[in-house]
Amino acid sequence: MTEIQSDSLRKLLHRILTTRPEELGCETCCEELGLLAELESRGEDAASLLPLVRLHLENCQSCNEEYSALLTALKEAQSTNPL
């Protein structure tokens, strides 16, 4: 088994073992990304306020990439237009 296959298998196994019945799907997660980004940009503990969204982002690379882009854009907007 190659290192890439081993890494992919490890990630898949992690996702399987950390799956919970109350998990969010991508659509529901994406609806909450704006709120999560806003909370984090204000320094609030977003992970405890939106734990299912945070869990989904840990297991979904696509949603995590979208969230990272949103958070970056929000921080840049705040730095160029402070209140």
C-alpha cells in the first residue's frame, strides 16, 4: 500500500469512527458558515456555540475550504473597514 493510499484510508477510517447520528449535512452546514465566521472573527468560542458545524468542518474538506475563504474575506473586510 502506498503512503497516499494509507493516508486516504486513515482519513476515511477517522470519518467513520467520528460519525454521529446528529451530524449536519453540507447544505445545513453552509447555511451556518456566515454565523460561525462572524463569531470567530469577534473572538467568541464558536466551536462551543455551534459544535455540529465545527464537527462537520473537521470532517468535510469542501465545506472547510469554503469556510476558510469566507473567514479570510471577513477578516480582510474588517481590517480595511474597521467599525
